[in-house]
Amino acid sequence: MSPLSRLSRLSRLAAAAILASSSIGCGASPPPAPAPLPSDPGFVVVGAAIFDGERFRSGNVQVIGATIAGFVDAPPDGAKVIDGRGKTLLPGLIDGHAHIGESTEHLQRFLGFGVTTVIDLFGPVELLAKLRADDLSPEGLRRASLFGAGTLATAPGGHGTEYGVPIPTIARPEDADAFVAARKVEGSDFLKIVYDNGTKDAAGTDVSMPTLTLETVRALVTAAHARALVVAVHTGGCDDLRAILGTGADVLAHGCAMPEGDDLPSRLAAAKVFFNPTLAVQLRPCGLEYWIPLVADAELSARLTEEERARLGKDRKDHDTACSSSRLRLVGEAARLGVPLIAGPDSPNRRIPVGASLIAEIELLRQAGATLEQSLAAATANPATAYHLGDRGRIAKGLRADLLLVEGDLRTTPHGLWHLRALWKAGQTVKL
């Protein structure tokens, strides 16, 4: 017998032995293939008014796992049904300007006001990677997600250096590339630049400090964009806003007292920048009357700390209409020209409460003249777009299921955002 014939015969014998030793004998049928596990249909919010981040629409929203599965005509079999009738579903709110410091306590409190993401525009950079790593852990699901600029770019002795924490500074355009490269290596998500030639703060106090030259600002913007970093610029007044428009910056932070007839709104529109007016801070010297209804609302007030409730009651003073109208004017005219707004009140700066101040900021944008849709987009789709957070800020198929359900149809219930009824972070229910 040839070697090839012997190999063939051995192969047949081996196959027969395997067949005989198995549970499949002659004439036996193979066991049925295991039935596929039913896919998780998740949950569906039905009957709610829906603000999708840009506009109001109707429909039912399905969530599977951590992701928005899309709009459905009816809940699929097995899906949990969330009754949204008489309520509004919208993306989890994004606070577009905050400073949380070194503690995560603020991030935990943000969630209590429906804020699922926070943009920190000057804070400890080492916290960013740490919190990002466990964002979806049990602990992470109990706090808002954090994105941040880390160390800001400021002149020696400029704004940002007064807090007693040593930070690198920059003095020349030639140093911009190395400065931005270091921020990128540290883990900054974007770059914050200080350009503040003003001599007084919003309260009228002289706060003159050194600031960067426009040439250095331009060099920083160029270096940041080369590394795909969004650039936000802190400005100190209307003249600073005007000057920064030619630098290519993406977000301009802080409004100003704009006189009537000023062309600043049209220049903001032409520059196609995002505008973060921080009205909650800007209006402090004008009186804190806008806090009166919020503190008086039992449900919202219960989420404030005792110290916050006492302070907001005590700090109120008579409303200075001339003071507030000039600050609201800029925002209202910019909104009418289509300038995309970002709601971010700069909390807890000047002891502005975290979370609650974002709700106040949305209300103030409407008082200034922004539409309801513009005001809500300022705390959802706009900051997500401006800061390149492509997985959130909207209700759309495939995006992360950070969602908020509030009382009433927001089109007819002005204070619906004050009354949370359900909150999900990455599809997981957050206990309110």
C-alpha cells in the first residue's frame, strides 16, 4: 500500500472513531443550534414634546444601552415604556463655561439640575484624564462629564495668575507653538486665551492687569488649530470683543455693556463665532432680581445649598435697568442676527451657584431676546458643536443617551426646566 493510501485510510478511521465517540450516531440528528439571544429593546420615551437640540419635534425616542437608537413609531416588543405625556424630552444640558476646581463635588451637584456635561475653562488638567477614564463607572455615572482647557494662556502677571497657583505664562508670539504643544501633551481638550484690556470688572472695580498682545493671540490660535484644539478667548469689554474677531478664535467668552447703535452684533455674526455672554455674572452689578423666582420655587430651591439660598436672598439689591439693558442688548441683537449662543454662566465664579446658574442663564438669554429654541440650543447643541463633542448635545440616532425629561411642554411652560422628572447619563437612570 502506498504512503498516500495509508494516510487516506488512517484519516477515514480517525473520522469514524470521532463519530462513534460523539453523541451523534448513525441516523441521529445534530442538536439544534442555540437560539439567538433576544436583542435588548431598551426603553422608549413616548408622548413627550421633544427638543432635539435645535428644534421642537414629535415622536417617540428609543434608547438601547448607552445609545439613542432613534425615533420610532411605537415601542418594540419588550421595550420599557417611559410615559412622557405632559413633559419635554431634551438632551442633557451642557454648561459651556464653568470652573470646578480640584473637587468633583461640583460635578455631582451639576447632575441635580439636569447638567450632564461641563466645559471647564481653567482648572487642573490632571483631573481631566482621571475623570474621563471612569466616566461610565458607577461613580462616574453620579457626576457630570468633564471636558476642560486646563491651564489658560495669559501674560506674565495677567488674569489667571492672581489665584496663588503657579501657572506657565507667555510673553511673545514666538513662544506660542511651544506653549500650545505643552498644553496638548498635558491633556487639555481645548485652549483658553485671556485678552483683557479693560480696566474695570463687571462691578466697576479697577482690575487692570497685563494682557497678551493681539499678535500673540493670533499665534496661539494658529498653533492651537494646527493641533485640532478649539480656542475660547476671555475678553474684558466690548473693545476686546471687537479686537479678537480678527484672530480666528472659535468661542468668545463674556459679554459687555454695549451702547445703542453699536455694530458689534453684526461683526459677531460676520465672524461666525460662538458667543458665550455669561449673563449671570454680567448682571450681578445690576441687581440679582432674576434669582427671586428661582429661589422662591420650592423644587428648584431644594437643590441649592443652605448657604446659597441665604446668600441669594441677602445679596439682592434694587434692579439697575440702565445697567442690565446695555448687557442684554448685545445678546438680543446678536441672537436676532443668528449668532450661535453658548449658555455658560462662569460658575462658581463670584459665588454663582453651580447647576442652578445654568438654568438662570437660559432664562436670561430669553429675557435678552433670544428665542426659546436659541436659548435651549445654547445649552445643548451649540456647546457640543463649538467644542467638538460630537456624541452628545442632540437627540439623534447613534448619539450618546444623555437625556433629560422635565415637567410640561417647554413651549408653553416657561419654567419647566426647573422641574426635573427623569435624567439619564449614557442611558443609565440617574437618581434625582
